[in-house]
Amino acid sequence: MIKFFKNFRKDEDGAVTVDWVVLTAAVVALGGVAYQGIADGASGLAGQVDTAMSNKTVTLGTQGGLGTGS
């Protein structure tokens, strides 16, 4: 029984597993923070593009080759 406890105390497989779990959780959390920042920036940019384009007028004429039928 004493030999079992000595071997158990020296075994580091569990500690390595805990290290990897903590490291993986940190990477996932940082990925979530980065995703949120990118999503907020993209949403803001899309709103600005929508505002800029909604204030513009597009006219089609024969000068640019559109609407000429050829």
C-alpha cells in the first residue's frame, strides 16, 4: 500500500492534463473575446456603409452604356 501511494505521488499525468485543460480554456476564452470585438467592429462598419449608401442617388443613363439595348 505504501508503494502505491509513493507511485501515486510521483505520477504527473493528472497534472499535465489539468495544465492542458486550463490552457485550452484560456485559448477558447481569448478566441471568444476576439470574436466579439471583430463582430462589433463589423456591425459598426456595416451600419456606416448603410448610412453612406442610403444618402446617395443612382441614375442610369445612356452615357455609360447602360440602358442602350446594345
